[in-house]
Amino acid sequence: MCHAFLSESSFYQFLFHIDQDIANQAQLKGCVHCGGRLHVAHYPRKPRGMLCTRDGTYESRLSYCCANDHCRRRCTPPSVRFLGRKVYLSSIIILVLAMEHGLSTNRRKRLIERLDLYPQTLSRWRQWWRRVFPNSHCWQANRGYFIPPVDHAQFPGALLGRFTGNDLLQRLCQLLHLLIPMTTTSWSGSLKG
Ligand SMILES: [Zn+2]
């Protein structure tokens, strides 16, 4: 099944390790405003729609606070797991929406039930992908790489299909990487890897 990895804890660990690596890089660079040292100040999170037991790594969004008394500003590094303050993992929503045309109605219904997704939630995400994302700075900066143009009405599935990874997991990671600038408003910088 194309979404089998949603039930594997290794998938969630994999994304967590990427977030950890991004966060480590951000912490090493220090405060983007004053260059001060960054102290750990993770945000508590209760993400929904995960198919396997959690080990606690998803109960926080990695974040820092500047240690400089005159600054004290927040630095929340980008994430491949959390899109802003939204409670559903970006990867889950991308896959469920991308599967809209490929799964039988019953199978899709069962998956949505297992993920604890409300129809309204899915519909809001569909709107985000088809109305908000196409107008975002992030997409405007990247759209030129996709020729012929991707049909916004088919987002995110059509976009996922344009990546060149060997399998669905690789293509998903490429799409999550493209989304990275949209996952935070309190950090800017370049990332390695
Ligand atoms: Zn600072």
C-alpha cells in the first residue's frame, strides 16, 4: 500500500531526526537578531492524525529563545513535521489529499477514520493547498522550476508527482523540503543537507 510507511515508527523517527538536525544548525548559528546564544524553549504540541505509537518526540515543536537580556526573542527553526501552528502533520495531510483520486472510497474513508481526521479539517487543508499555497512567496519562488506548470486545482497530489525521488517517501521529503520556509516566521537562514 502506498501509505504503508504512515504506520511505521521509523517514518516518524526519520522526520524527527531531520527536524533535530535543522534545529541544531539554527542553534549553532545563534539568534538571527543579535547573534546571542539560544536557549532551549520548545513549544508543547499535541499533534493529531498519526498512525503509530509515539515516543514523546512529537509532543514538542523544537524552538529556542535568545539568552541575551536585551533581546530575548524567539527562534523557531523550520520543520518538516509541523506547518506553523497547525496540529496535523504536513506529511499526513499531503498524502491523504494526494490519495483523493487514487484510493477506493471505502479505503480512503477507513484511512481518514484511523487518522482521526474531520471532513472540515480536510476541506480547510484542501483550500490551503489550492488557494493559499499557490499565492505564497514560497511557491512563487519555486514555480518556475516546474515545467509545464502544475495545476493548482490538483495540489498537493500533482506537485508530489512532479518530484523525481525513487519512491513516494523520497518525493514526500522533497515536497516537505520545499515547504520549509512556510513552517516558521521567526527564523531565516540557509540550511545544509
Ligand atoms: Zn537575540
